Amino acid sequence: MGRGEEINLKDDMNLGRYLSNLQGEVDSIALYQGLAQLETKPEVSSVYRRLAELEQDHAEFWKQRLSEIGHPIPEVQARWRTRALILLARRFGPAFVLPIATSLERGGSGDYDTQPEAAAGGLPAAERSHARLIEALAAPAPTMSIAALTRLEGRHQTGTATALRAAVLGANDGLVSNLSLVMGVAGAAMKPHAILVTGLAGLVAGGCAMAMGEWLSVSTSMETYLNEIEVRPEEISLMTADEREQLSRIYRAKGLTDEAAAAMADRMISQHSRLAPDEVTSRVDSSRRRRSASIAAISSFLLFAIGAVFPVLPFFVLSGSEAIVVSLVLCALVLFMVGAGTTLFTGRNLLTSGMLQLAIGLAAAAVTFAIGRVVGVAIGA
């Protein structure tokens, strides 16, 4: 393969990436311009306009790359998702779509890290700056992004009270869901062994679903928070006065004085600058992330199973209406204990909480029993 053919092949490989990057920037421009027009607070509207201007610079950057490889500059329009977000913002206000915009910025803030042209142009640092600004806009009150590390360290290295709360609620999920399932099958007048098998299947299926959901939640949350707080040393130097000014405007719009807003912006950036990637890696390495997600998944399965086993226990030794009654009585006692246990966290009256939990659990069981009875009669007919 000749030198010219190698260059053409490389250009062809880059073309799709350049076009995709340009499309992303066009979407951002349209979104921020739309939010700027709809925003009623001048300080916040100016932040949106500034973000749109910066995204426009990025779009021109990718247009220039396309020109360098001899590709005509296409007419790119915002995609349907961006137009839908603008329509939602027009109907419900810009604040309504900010959580979505925050997720999009977080998800896309690392897209340029592995692209040499983007890195040379300083785009990764700029995109992370945009993500911080959108996060500050979405926050209900002035907060530090560094708090993400606290959430990361605190979510799965919980104290006794938090762990106990998770245990109570996890077991309660298993108890109520499997009690409802067992009573539904019992209402259909299934044979005792069929009820037992169904209850055990519900225990395993529900526990697996909880475990998988928790594993995904923990893995995704930890990766998101890690990406959110990780800032390279060379990016620190690129945090210009422009970002500080935009942050100050955001905090002023949230009710802070000029001095307090400026101090908050300085503190937010200094918090980032003090957290080096090596420190992040040492505190949240990949093996620890996998271990935490696995532990969370196993714990969720076991907690769900502990609660889910109570409805099926009587069916191991009893049958018919006797097993149903014993199952209901046993589950009623556990439901009351779970409700009473939640008073450790809520401070409510023990009897009231216990009875409320009991009523909710038995109501769910009654509904599924009735449905099962109707279905069972229909099938029997």
C-alpha cells in the first residue's frame, strides 16, 4: 500500500468520527440557544449563551478538520432528541430538562479524551468545564462537585444505621412481593406443591433481579462519579477565568451575594484542583469498584431472599387453607416488625408504623389473591 493510499484510508476512518463530533456540537448549540431564549434569569441566560458560543467554536473546529481531509461541510441540523428537549423546556421551563442535560454532558465529557485532534485543541478540558457548569445549574442549591466523591465513598461504605435501613427495606421488598405472588397462586386454587414451587421461583427470580439491578446501579454510579471528579493536572491550568465567571453568575442567580458567589466558584474549582487522578485511582481503583458492585449484588439477593422465604415456609410442611393461614399470620408478624423497625429511621410511632406496614402488605396480598381466584375460576370453567 502506497503512502497516498494510507493517507486516504486514514482520512476515511476519521471522516465518520468528525461528522459524529460535529453533530454532537450542533445538538449542544441548539439546546443551549433554546434554553437561553427561554430562561428568565439574565445571569443564567448569559451562561447558556456563553455555552452555545463555546460549542459553536467546537463545531468550527470539526468543520476545519473536515476541510483538511477534503470533505465538504454538511448542513447539520439538531436531532430529534434535542428538539424534544427544547419543546419540553418551552412547556415546563428550562429547569425541567437540566437533569437530562447534566446526564448528557457527563456522558459526553470523556468522548474527546482518546481523540488526538481534540486533545491538542483543548476540547476535553472544555467539555468537562461545560459539564461542571450544567451540574451547577441543575443543583437545587450551591454545591461542590467534589461532593460526588463523598457520595461515592459513602454509598457503599455505609455506617451501621444506613446498612440497617438497607437491610430492612431489602427484606421488606422480598416479603411483600413474594407474599403477593404466593397468595395470587393460592387464590387460583393451585396444588400445594405448585404454590411452593412458584414461591421458590419468585424468591430466586426476584432476588436475581434485585441483584442485577443493584450491580448495574453501583457500577454505573461509581463510574459516573469517578468520571465526574477525575480532572487531569493539565486540565486544571485550562480552567480559565471564564468558567469562574460563569459559575459566579449561576450562584448569584441562586441567591448568593456577589462575594459569596465568587467564593463558591473559587472553592468549587480549587476542590477539583486538589484531587489528582492518582488520588482518585488509589481511593477507587477498578478492583475495588468490581468488588463493591459484587458485594452489593450479593447483599441485595440475600436480603430479598430473607424476606421472600417467609411466605413459602409453611408450604414445606402444610397444605391447603391451613398453609395459607399460617403463611399470612407469619408474614403479618414479620410485616409488623418491619414497620416497627423503620421507626428507627423515621422517628414515628412504633405501633402506627407497624400497623401501616401490615395493612399495606396484607392489602397487596388480598388483591393478588382475589385476582388469582378470578383467574382460577375462569380457567377452571
